[in-house]
Amino acid sequence: MLIRNRLTLIFTLLTMAIQVTLSLLVWYFYSLYRQEEFYNILEGKARLTGRILISQRHLHDNFFENMVRTDLLTIVEEQISIYDSQHNLVFTNRNLKESDYFKEKIPQLTSESLFEFRSGHLESIVLPYRDRGQLFYIFASGYDRIGFAKQGTLQQILLLANLLGFSLTVLAGWYFSGRVLKPISQIVDEVEQITAVDLHKRVNEGNRRDEIAQLAMTFNRMLFRLEDAFVSQRSFVSHASHELRTPLTNTLGTLETSLRYDKDPADWRESMEVAVEELKKVIALTNGLLGLAKVTDGTVNLTTVQVDDCLLTAIEQVQAKYPGRSLPLQFMMTEEDLVTVKGSSTLLTTALLNVLDNACKYSSDPVAVQLQATDEQVTVTVTDRGRGIAEADAAHILDPLYRGTNVEGVSGYGIGLAVTQKIIDLHQGTLQINSSLNQGTTVTIHLPRQD
């Protein structure tokens, strides 16, 4: 079922439930009011009968026997009966046989107060009446034709009103749900028009305050991330294709040339050495891409790792790669302090190794390394005095396979810092790079500490 239909149905059911409930309450309370009003009329007739018939009976000794038995008032099916203290019928305005039925109600009077009861479609009361020390019981009953007619008319009005209300509620619910869902429909239409080739489009965020605006803003943030991911993917594929194509083309060309023209085993050996070097580049690039993919998928198990051990291991590997290079290490903490974080020792060593390798690769001067620990985080700072990073390259230096414009003559593929950034993100840390062209670079890694 469509959301609009569901909202319309729910709105209609809730509204009709409220409307029917109110109608039933109106009908019920009017029924009580009608009944109370009719009993008041019967009580008035009973008291009037007492004043007229009982209080004036002393004018004639045989007053009740000589009184004309006829209707005194105009209630439909009205009956007025008077019983004495001995429960004997002394007067009735109708020749009916309900005298025994009325007589049975007299003992139910618990006090000298009014007693109301029903007999079929007739409503009745019994009223004790005292006159000159003598007790009488006056019964008054009748059928409230006018009251029931009004009640029936009210019932028809309420029924028609509910039927009309139901129709109007369905229309109002359909209109209401349409108005409520209109912004969402607009978002759906706008999102359907966004494809992989035009991820720059954005959804209208409306007033930026209500829930639908928050939904649109969430879509836009997702589109920003998708656009960045697609741009990074296209750049990655473009650079990877170029980096892989060049050494493979060189290898193929060298082998084909050797196969056609080399006759001397020495020439064969030289060609194979060239091909081997090119294949090493392909293997190194492939390993870098696999490492980047491994870090990106986020399936690494994290344990407690000592940062100082990872840093010392990385320094040792860099010094083996660059013999004689000075890497002074400064500890900004006590010797007994254990610098531990939650992470992967292998990946963390790789991240530190990439930073140190870049520092040594682009600088011939000593590279300063500093390890500092506070109660909340661990900080590793690597500073070199090399060629630095141009301002135009700084925004893209963490993109995979991106290399600066001032790195001619230095081997590399632009994967190291991208891998380092992914590893630091995996450890919930931050990577900061501050660099000035031809003055050097400072790389700072912050990691949350675990005690």
C-alpha cells in the first residue's frame, strides 16, 4: 500500500473514531437529558394531582367516589393513580389493570422520596404525598412521544453528519497526505534525476529546519560523499592505469626489441635486467594498491599496541633503506610510561614507515622524530628540511596515486600518504601535514591513548 493511501486510511479512521465517539456521547447525554426532563414533567403532574385531588378532598366526604374519572393532563398514554396508606387504590384516571403492578412498587420506597422506574415503553414515578397526617402514594406514568421523536431526529442528524463527515474526512485525508508527502515526492523526483555523470546536483533543502529538510540535507551529504568517492575513483583508475601501463609497455618493448635484434647473450642479459626492473615497479605498485585496498575495507582486528615499539621498528627499517641517515628520536614522556593505543601493530608500523620514508626520500638532512604522550592521546611528529610541498599540491597530497609537481627524479607512486591516512582513520586518529616549499615538511599523527 502506498504511504499516501496508508496515511489517508489512518487519518480517516482516527478522525471517524473521534467523530463517532463524540456523536455517541451527544446521543447518550441527550437521552439522559430527555429522560430526566420527562421524569420532571411526571413529578410536576403528580404534585399537581396531589394538590388538586388530595388537598381538596375535605370538600366532599365521598370525594374520590364521586370524582369524574377522566384525563387531567395531556401526556400520551398518561395514567395517574392514587393509593392510600393501606395500599388501596383510591383514584385512577384510566380503567387499566395495572393497579397490582403499581402496588408492588410501593414497598420499594426506602424513604419519602421520589422513585422512578420503567414499565415497557412507559416511564413512571411514584411520589409519597402527605396531607393532614395521612400518607398517600401518587403514581404518574406516560409515554414521552415528543422526547423520543426529538431523540430520533437527533439520531438521524448524527447519522447523516457522520456519513458526510466520513466523505469529507476521506477527501481531507487525501489532500492532507498529499501536502505532507509533497516535499518527499519532490526529493524522490530530484534524486531520480541524479546519475553517476551529474553527481554535482543537489536536493532542495527547503527551510533546513523540519524533518523533511533534515532528510534532504542528509541526501546532500551523501551525494557529497558519493561525488568525492567517484572523483577519487576516476582519479585512482586514471593514475593506476597510467602507472601500470608505463612499466608494462617498457617491459614489452624491451623484450620485443631483444627478441628481434639481440644476438649477443650480453645484450639479452641487459634487456632482461631492464625488464626485471620495470616488473619490480609493477609489483611495487601492485603491492601498494593491494595494501590500500586492505586498509580501506576495514576488516582489520585491533588489539593493544605499543606505539614506541612500532616507531622504533619503522626507524630501524628506514635506516636500513637509507644507510647513514640521521633520525634523532626524542621521547616527551617518562621511561616507565607505556604508550599504548588500540590498533594493529603491522598497520601502524606501515603508516609510520611511510611518513619516515617520505621524509628521508625528499630530504638529505637529518629527520627529527618526536614521541609525546598525554593522558588522552599519543602524538608522533616527523620533521624534515626537504623540498616541501607546493601550495597547489597540498589539497591533493592524500589522494591515491597523486604526486606533487616538484618530485621529478624521485621514485614513487603517490600511495604512501594515502595508505597512511586510511590507517590513521582506522585507528580513530588524525593526520596533519604542514609544509612550505623548499623549507621542509612536518607530519603530526595524533592517536587516542588506551591505558
